[in-house]
Amino acid sequence: MENMSAQRVFNLLRRFESRNLTYIERGGTWPIVWSQAHGNYVWDSEGKKYLDMTAGFGVAAAGHANPAVVRAGKRQMASLLHGLSDVHPHESKATLVRLLSAVTYERWSKRKPVNIKKQILKNTSPRTVAKTILCNSGFEAVEAAMKTAFLATGKPKVLAFRGAYHGLGYGTLNVTERQHFRAAFRAQIKQFGNFVRFPADAESLESISLAVRKNLRGDVGAVLVEPVQVRGGVNVPPDMFLPQLRKLCDEFGALLILDEIYTGFGRTGRWFACEHSATVPDLICVGKALTGGFPMSACIGRADLMDTAWPVATGDPIHTSTFLGNPVGCAMALAQIKQLELLKLVSNSAVLGKYLLRTLSEIEIPGLRLSARGLGLLAGLEIRLPDSSPASGRAFQVVKRMLDRGFIVLPDGEYANVIEFTPPLTIKQRELARAVRALTETLEELK
């Protein structure tokens, strides 16, 4: 079947999709229509090739349409496309929850690399085992974690951080701080989320610690935090931030929930971003890169905690969904995690991330104030005007010009003035160099 023209796609979306979703500029300059994606590249409906510096919101960590992941999905589709996963389970679900325990709490307790193939079959001590609730989208994993915290502590409130993005479900809107997402629904939100400042530097840790302590003296049962605020503008906290939260949660009997939906599975140069500070959470939420392209997420927690919080199944779970533990998603996740290990993509992220951050830091453009920050292959270049105001319009111009040059990047942050880099972890240094060079030239053209 021939591809539709971009204009035909846009016309259909304008007529039949909610107008709040796809932004379409008059004149056809934005967006493009994706047709294919393989490895580090995307092709549009006109056949033009682009280097993807987004990995599809961080999903394609092992490359778009990774052959091993695609094969696993196809094999599973041919035998079992869907099932009654919380009634009559299947093998892939059991294998996946076993593996998620191995790559998180079991590995953290041993402080050594995990061998994926061996860990699937190996028995372990109950003290180090994790238990998992499989979900569909990222916000569902966060809501499962918040439910777990309430059941375990009996305290209804959750402490989150300004600039946080934890999803847009009605539960997670309580802990997603951006007013852009919350304002229209404020009258219906229960408001069980409290917020404190996210640290920008080590000097702010003391005041933030006092604010966290004050909240934990009340009815807050959990602290929910992203190790790096990605959609907030790639905000990287000081090294001692997570260990400090861990200590405070232990002191007050609260749970530490880490939202690693974006940062998990090698994005920051470690399997999980919390490993940079050796911080072990009570619950960790993962998604995006988990499957490489199938809608699946997971809330993973210490086995003793999960068993304390949730009752034993009696035939009708109090938290479940139709597509929980979908066989295809489970099979793809198993293949994706194996590819991350076989291709050494976590270490590749660490090495190339240093190169990316260094080259972004070297960009200087007269008339603009630029600031680069990041961790692994998660980096952002913030653009401000000489008076320090956010250069939001300039940033979007950069994104559009980069698209014309054959590079897909996105703006992020509260003011959409941070050019974000989250490429597939399979990317090569020469490809990063091309992208940074194109970004530099684009900024110079627009100065």
C-alpha cells in the first residue's frame, strides 16, 4: 500500500483527532509524518532521512525496530497475542517479573554486574527479591506506586518536587507540578500532592532538606522524585540529593519512590540513574525503554514492602487492567533488556554521554546565554537571552531548522527553551558530532 501524503494525514487529523493533540502549522512546515524507523534513523512519508536525537521519547534505547526485539514480538504474536494475564498467566509474564527483580533489587544488593541469562533461572534470598506490578503507560506505574505507599503507610499525601512530570492521569496530576497540565482540571483534582523545590545546586540542599522534613512530620507517606527531571528541562540534582532523601524517608518511616520511567535502562550511563549515588528506593517505576516500542511499564518494589501493602489475590484483584502483562510486551521487554546487555549500551551511554555534554558545553553564540547539562545520553542545552529570560521562541526556531537539516530534536522545560538530546543508546560518536555541529550552525544562523 502506498504511503499517504503528509497533507492527507494532516487533513485527517484535523477532521477526526482531538484538536488538543497534534500541533500542525499552516503551510506544512511542521510536523513531518513518520513512515519508517530503523536503528538511529527515521524516514518521513516523502522518503527523507533524519537522525533521531529523541529515540521516540527515549523508548528506542536499543535502536528503532531492533531486530531481536522485533523477532521476539513477532514470535509471541504468532502463538499468543493476548490472554487473561491476571487470571490465567503465561510464561513470558513470569519470566519478565523474575528478570525485573534480578536487574534491580537483587543486583543492587550484590553491587556487581548482572548476567541476564543466568539471573532468569537463579534462585535468590527473599531479602533481595523484588515484586512487580506490570502496567501499560508510565503514569499507571506511578499511580500503582502511590497506591502501594498508601496501603503500606496509611498516610494519604505524597511529597513531590517543583518542575516534576509524573504523567497526566488524574492521580498523577496531583504530583505533576506544571500548571500547563494541571490548571484546566484543578477543580476535579483531589490535591494529595505537596511540593518542595528541586535542588539546582549543593547550596540549596539544606533548605530543601528542612522543607522535606517539615512535610514528613505530617501525613506524607511517600516522597516521589525523578533522579533527573527530564521534561522539566534535564535538571540534574547534586550528588547528595537522593541519599539525603533516602535518609529522611528512613527517619520518618516514609517510602522513597523513584520515577525512572525516562532515566531507566541505561539512559544516564547506568542501568538506573539512582545507581550514580548508590541510592536504593523502596519502589521504582520504569517504562519507555523497557520494551523498545510496546506500551508497557512497571512498578517494582521490595518484596517485603509489596507483600505488606497488597493483600493475597482471592480471584478479583483490587488493582489490575485488561492488558496487564500483555504477552507481546513481555516478550519484547525480555529481548530489549538482553539487547542492552549484549550490545553494552549502558556503558556506551556513559562514554558517549561525556562526549556529548562536553561538546554541547563548548558552544558559544554571541547574544545568547547557553547552559549545557546532562547525565549519560540524556543532555539538554538551555537557551536564554542576554537578560536571562527564556528564549522559547528561539528554541522552537532551532528545532524546526534542525528538522530541515535532517535532525529530530525537541524542546523541553517549563518554558520550552531547553533543546533536549535523548538519542538511541546505539548512536555513534560521529553521529553525535554531526548533530552538535548542525545545532551550532543553526544557532549561529538565528543569532
